[in-house]
Amino acid sequence: MEEDLQTDLSVTAEIKLYYDLYVPAPTTLSAEAALPAGGEVKRPLLIAVHGYGAHKRYMMREARRVAPADWVIASVQAPHQHFRKTEDGYRIGFGWLTDHNPAESVALHHKFLLDVIARLSADALIDRSQVYLFGFSQACALNFRFAFTHPRSVAGVIGVCGGIPGDLDTNPAYQPFNAPTFYLYGNDDEFYTPEKFAEFDKKLRERLPNYHSKQYTAKHEITEEMRIDIRGILGGKRPM
């Protein structure tokens, strides 16, 4: 029998994707919100998406520091776990994608967000027309990909210190996105130069009709100055 080498074969397996959920008590309902028929309280949803090497607990903390008190928050965790070096040893971090079959990871991120939105909507916890994405670092480009592919599922996007889709001008799945978008970045980022951020900013500004951006004195981080602006955006006190 002749040798037969076949490569890149695959089987389909089911995995669990994890997220943390914060649902405010009914007493935090804003005065402007109205109870729908049946008495369920449906609130805006902020989906928080962490960057490379982080985890859902970190992004839930960040989301709760900026979201209005009566918003539901879902902090989703990336599927690819790895060890990351810290000052006191190694800890487990999570990443969303690598260069190996990135399209599969992008599709998994899309399905993850769509399934979370569908579940919370079915449970009558959220107003499906008020779903906002909040992403840091690696999550920025992923969230933009999701918003451009599913524009009717997203009411606004906040991206902090991250890149943009490399296929922004070529992907036929991307549709016009008119919802408010706010892009924040630092002037001393360890991963992106100011020139690269300026390039990202220009491309997003040319594509998005309802776009705002701001540069901060910051590294690759979410600073308190950024949080203040994000609170204002989500609270309706600043343009979004």
C-alpha cells in the first residue's frame, strides 16, 4: 500500500464559551424608563470584550466603572487560553484569535455575541435595540468586524487602544454602519505608534458617519480620563 499523507483534516467539536452577567436590581431603573406590558424591565446592554491575555472578570470591572447604573452588562471571555508572565509568576490569560485560521475565530466571536444577545433578549432582560459594544485592545477590531457585519444588532461601539479590521476595504460582508462610534487611544502606546493610530482614525472617520475619536496622554491602558469620557458617552452627556 502506498503512503497517504492528508493534512489539515478536521472534526467539529462543541466548546463552552463563558461570560459574566450583571443585572441591576429593579430599584436602579431610571425615571425615564417605562415598564412594558407584563411588567418586565428591559434595559440597555453593554457587552464588554477584553483584550489579549486578559479575562472576563477584568473587563466586567471596567464595564461597571463606566456603565450607567441601570444597564445590564455581559462580559465575554475569549476561547483561547494560555499562560502569561506576570510580576509574580504566570497566570492564565485568554485571547480571541491568532494567525492560524483567523476567520474561524472571528466567526466564533460573532456567534458568541449573537447568542448572548438572543439569550438575554429571550429572558426579557434587555432592550435588543440598545446593545452597545465596549472593547479594549485586541477586541477593538473584532467588535468593529461584528458591528459592520451585523449593523442592526448594535446601537453603538466604544473601542479603546486597539486596531481596526485589516480587511476594512475589501470584506464584502461589511455593511454601512451608522450607529455612534467612539474611538479612544493613547499617545504613548506600547503596541501602536501615534502614526498608526492616526491612520486607523482616518480610515474610520472616512467610513463612519457618526464617528468621534480622542487621543489621550496614556499608554496601552484604560485611564481614568478615558473612563470619565466613556461614562459621559453612555450616560448621554457627550456625543455618541
